[in-house]
Amino acid sequence: MGPRMPTTAITKDAVNAAPLFALRRPASEARIVVAMSGGVDSSVVAALAAQTGAEVIGITLQLYDYGAATGRKGACCAGDDIRDARNVADRLGIAHYVFDHESAFREEVVDTFAEDYLSGRTPVPCIRCNMGPKFTDLLRMAKELGADCLATGHYVRRMETESGTELHRAADPARDQSYFLYGTTEQQLDFLRFPLGGLPKEEVRRIATGFGLTNAAKPDSQDICFVPDGDYAALVKKLRPEGARTGHIVHAQSGEVLGEHKGIVHFTVGQRRGLEIGGQAEPLYVVGLDADSAEVRVGPKALLATGAARIVETNRIGPLPDTPLSAKVRSLSRPVPITLEGSLGDGADTLIRFATPEFGVAPGQAAVLYAGDRVVGGGWIASTESAA
């Protein structure tokens, strides 16, 4: 195995930031482009990049200014965040550019999010954003600027080994964002840098304070950036009014109509609250959604047990290992043992089979595969097989 990125604490006064960026030529001759969202994480990355002695350029993509409309701070695409990124760049003495990507973001991410909800799928827009505007477009811009690398504030680890560059989970499990980056290609990974992957969040904030960054204590965004108030259904109905179509809530086993709903956009598979169908002998969960008939199907938790999932549009990072694989189907869940039936990568369809039944697996989610801490790849869940 080759050298790994250090995970020791960094201070403003005693920092050797160059290894964090794995520059392949002297820093004095290098150029680093940093994706700056206005948050503390990307701001610290910019500060560390500046410490290397390389020329640093910050880029902010204006994607969806929902924060300006709601007056709420903390949405990654709001006008306040662009100003925060610019203020940090000014303090560090680095160039900063803002590019308007709102139309592309709406088409690639927001509209797809609405369509998925309307079709009864469970969308993960942050993955689509990373696959599109954040990496594809930002990498292109960075290369056009003659950069040696593109650095981001994601909490993942990039490791250069004898067998190639690998993507690993963050050292701090509570901050790990590897689930959202499974679609990263090997070519992209060669150009990307993730300097924060070995650090806990409290250390990042301490570094920000040491650099005198005004956003050192800025709260993390807790919601999808273009839905900072968390009301996904309201956004979907605004974009797709047909999402408010009413329909029946039906028991998946008996076929009995248990109630009415105000649109399937209010439900996702695995949901228990908000059904408003009291008087049942046992707790009921959403076990399926039929967009064509506007039908919400409910049943006991046992019906959520999934034995296997078919994943499509798969991506693979590096060779498949001989060691056992695990998979996550939600960002906050723990990886669970699986077996892979079929090939992975190059967009191929494949089947993952869970060693024990997994609950709440739904089309639209992503399944991300791991070998230990290493991200092997993943794909979108297209269908599931019941284990009930």
C-alpha cells in the first residue's frame, strides 16, 4: 500500500498543508481550485490551500437561491452563502468567482427530484448534484483554469495506493459523506482532493477560528439546499401541481381502503407517521406507492423486509476486491453485509442480496458498496425483492 493522507490535527500556526492536497509539482508552481459553498468546511479548505503557497482560486456555483426567498440562512445555494464565500476569499487574499448554474441545476437536480417524488420513488438529490454540477461542471472549470486539482469540503478520504487512487469513508463516522460520492469516476478522483476527510468537525471549526474566518461558527445546513424548510411536498406540488392528486390509502394485504390522502408526494416507503388511519390492530407503514393510481399501500413492518435490490446505472471505483462487501441504502445507516450478483460499473445493472433482510429499501434510493472503509461503487435502486 502507498502513502495515506495524514489524520493528525492541523493548526494555523504549525501547518504543513501541502500533503493534504497531494500536489505533484512544487506548490509555488501549482494552482488549486476550491469549491466554496460559503460554509465553514469549504472555507477551511480554501485557507489550508492558501497555506501551501500555491495559487488558489475559489469557485462558487449559484445553483438555487431558495434561501433568499425564505430568509433562512444555512442553505448552501442562498445569496448569504455566496457573500460568505466572497468574504472568506477576500480575507485569504485569493481570487473568487461565482458562476450561475441555476438553470442547469434545476433541470438536472430539482426537476428530477420532483419527478421522482411524483413517481413514488425516494430521491437522493445530493448524489445527482455531485454527479452533475458539483463535480462534472466544477472539474471542467478547474481544468480550464489550469488547476492541478479541485479541492472540496466533503468528509471523505482520498488515498493513493499502489493499486490506484481509492475513495474511503471519513475518519469521523458521524461526518462521513461517502454515500453521496459513490458516482465519482476514477478519472475525477485522480483530480479531486478532500483535505478534511481525516478531521473531526470540531477541529475544522477550531482551524476556522484560528484563521479568523467570519463563518467559523456558522451552522451546518440540515436540509436539502433547495428545500431548506424541509417541506419537500410543497416544492413538488409547486413544480408539479398534479402531485396534489388525492387517492386511497389501501392495506397491502387485504386490499381494504383505510382512508384518503392528499397526494403521494407526502409519503415515502417506510413512513409511519402522517397516515391518519387510527384504530388499527398493529402499527402500519407505507410499503408501496402507485403513482398511476395515486394509491398509498400500507402494511405491517414485516412487509418492508427486503431480501435483494436491483441497482442500475452502476459505477465502480477501482477493482472489485476478494474481501466481503457491504452496502448502505441510506446515508445515515450502517453498511450491512451483501453479496453481489452480476458485474458492477460502466452503467451495468446488477443485483445485491442482503445477508439478512433490510428494511425500508425503496426505488430511487442509492445503494453504495463498501469493502471495509473503501467505497467500491454503487448504483440507483430500481426494484426490490421482498424477504417477507
